[in-house]
Amino acid sequence: MSAHSLSMILSKNQLVGENYIDWKKNLMIVLTAEKLKFFLTEPCPTVPTAESSAEQNEAYDKWTHFDEMARCYILGYISNVLQQKHQSMSTATEIMESLRKMSEHQGRQARQTSIRSIKNMRMKPGTPVRDHMLALIAQFNVVEVLGAEIKSETQVDMALETLPEMFSHSKLTPLGTEDENEEHREQELVGEQEPIPIIQEPPPG
């Protein structure tokens, strides 16, 4: 990926205070591509002294160089107001921690809104059950990205609540034929695929 392409990712998703989650996701893509993400968790080496070895000096210089690059990426793609608040901070990690704390209140509100939207979802007449369940899975994924954890049993209960009364005696099973389900279970065991639940169609009559 070219530097221009990386720049475009962030320029289209500048942090303005209410889009921290999407902004951070794109920032991590860019920092990973530039091999800078590592420096957000790697502690700064000890500041060299006159007695420090060449290797210690080199490690410190390398860390500060890449941290400054990450810091510039972060400051370059946040709003002017946020820039002024954070430009005096010396490391990328310090800036990211400050931005994370600022987003916590926003995150709590977003989680509550996402969970509420799931509770209010209802399958529309004529909608294939598979499509409805996939839409639910997408909503549960959003909640997970926002930092909330909903147990699988609770997810099943919430999913059943979104269905018409005719499905009241149905149960959740994996999608597909028996052979496909067996293959799907094997993939789950080795961590290759997440289960895609679906409601069994109720018996006629």
C-alpha cells in the first residue's frame, strides 16, 4: 500500500470527537502498514547516558524516531481543537490514552444505543430468516467492537425476541445442510469460522 493510499484512509476519517472507534480502526491499519503499531505498546528505552553502549543508544534513537512518526500520524488526522489539546504531549502512547479516555463517555452511549437497537429489531414480513439473522449478527458485532460483551445464551434469547410469534417454538441451529453443518462445526473447533445461527422454520400448520 502506497503512502498516498495510507494518507487517504485517514484523511477521509479524521477524528472530530464523535468517531473515535472508526478513526482508531483506520489508524491501526495505517500504523500496521507502516510498521509503527508496535511502538504504541513498546515501552521507551532508558534515556542513554555517557556510559550507555552503542546498542543502547541505537535502541533509544530508533524508538524515539518511530514514536515521533506515529505521533505525527495521530496529530495529523485529528481536528484542530484536538491537535491544540494534545500537541504538547511527548509520545504517541500518551496521546492515544488521552483520546481513549475522551471517547469513553461516547463509547458508553454508543453501546447503549446499539443494544437498544437490537432489542427494538423485529423481523419484517417477507424477510428471509437468514437475512434477518445475518443482520442481527452484524448488530452484535457492532456491540462487541464498542466494547460490550453479550453472552451467547443472551444473544440467542435476544434474537428470538425479534421474531414473529409463529417462531415461538423454534430453535437456533447453524446454517446449511447436515454435511455443511458438520464441516462448519469442524471449522469452529479449529477457530476458522464463527457460527452463523439461524432459526429453524416452524412446521406448517
